[in-house]
Amino acid sequence: MGDILYIVMPAYNEEANIESVVREWYPHIAYKAEGSKLVIADAGSSDSTHAILKQLCSEFDRLEILEDTDKQHGPKCIALYDHAISRGADYIFQTDSDGQTSADEFPAFWHHRHEYDVILGNRKKRGDGRIRFFVEKVVTWLLYFFFKVRVPDANVPFRLMESGCLKKYLYRIPKDYFLPNIILTAFFKHYGCRVGYKSISFKGRTAGKNSIDLIKIVKIGIKALGDFCRFAKEMRASS
């Protein structure tokens, strides 16, 4: 097992955040094993996100833009994971490009990478409002109801995954699926992966606008019920 690390981030209309996020996270990739990359999926942005990323690529040789993806967050994560696996990453770390997570908390995850197959962040306090905190708690309850797994934070965008473990389950998820991190969390727990948790901070947005509002969250949640039922049946059939 090597130490090639891919830090991957989906991006959409993040012109106000993307440069500071790249500059914050790039030092964690700069001195990792040869072949390590910071990869940002940017497709569909209507602002200057892509132009900023192109300019940053001329400064940072381990920064890469993944352009040929769906514009939605979930499919971008799936495409990023597939890209990292196909390029030989040993570890894949996913976070978002909105500046709500802190790169200073990454080394604690990396330090314990050999002890777990997956290390997930746990947002005990969230700076993005009570509604999203409540939604996350509903999601964790649904994972227990459908999959009989207990997790503190199912959809956290701060996760370090050993690529072999991720590969086992990634390709059971449709490429256009909207909530891959939630289902992957269920897979990891259901099939007995070594999953660790570490508390992380989670800031509110200081710039830019969230692309998913409350109405969209409700619609996604309704559709997710059927998806969870289908995935749960597949899990039981394969157990």
C-alpha cells in the first residue's frame, strides 16, 4: 500500500471561494507521494470559477480540473472518485470547495490512515444553520431505519477513504446518483469496513451562495426514500 493521495472537490459557481480554498488545501498535497493530486470537478459553472482554476493550474502543478462531468454535486463526487481510483490513488479525501471545512484538521485524518479503511468527519456543531443540522439528523435516523447502521454524520464532506475499500462499493451506485456519500457511508458500515470518526468544525458560508435551498432538500429527501429502500433490498440480497 502506497501513499498516493488524491484530494477531490466538486465545485459549482464558487468564484468567491475557489482561490482561497485551493491555496488553503494545496500544501497538504504538495509534499505527498509522487502522483498525488488536488482535483476539482468544475462543470456547469456560470461564473468565473473555471477561469480562476485554469489560472491556478499554471501556478500549482499538482492541481487538476475535471471538466467532463454532470454539473450536480453527487455525480461530480462519483466522477472524482472514479478518476482518482483509475489514476492509481491509494487514498482519496473528499471535501467541498465552499470554504466551510478547515484544511488544518486534515493532518489528524492522514496520521491515522493505516488504522482505518475510512475516516469520516463528525460535525457536532454546524455553522450553516439549524435546518441543515436537523436534516442531517433525519438522514442518520433513516440510515438506521433502512440499513440498521448507526453513524453520527452520514453526508459529511470531510472523508478519507482507502481506495480499495471505496472501489468495492462505488460502482454499485449509478453515475448520476445525487447522494453518493450517504449511500457509501451505509455501505462502509453495513459491510464491516473499519470506520473511524473524528470531530471537525464546520463554518457557515462567508461568500458565495448555496445551490440547494430548502425546497430542493425536501424534493431530494422524498426521492431518497425510494432509493434507500432499493439499496437496502440489494444489500440484504448480497449479504
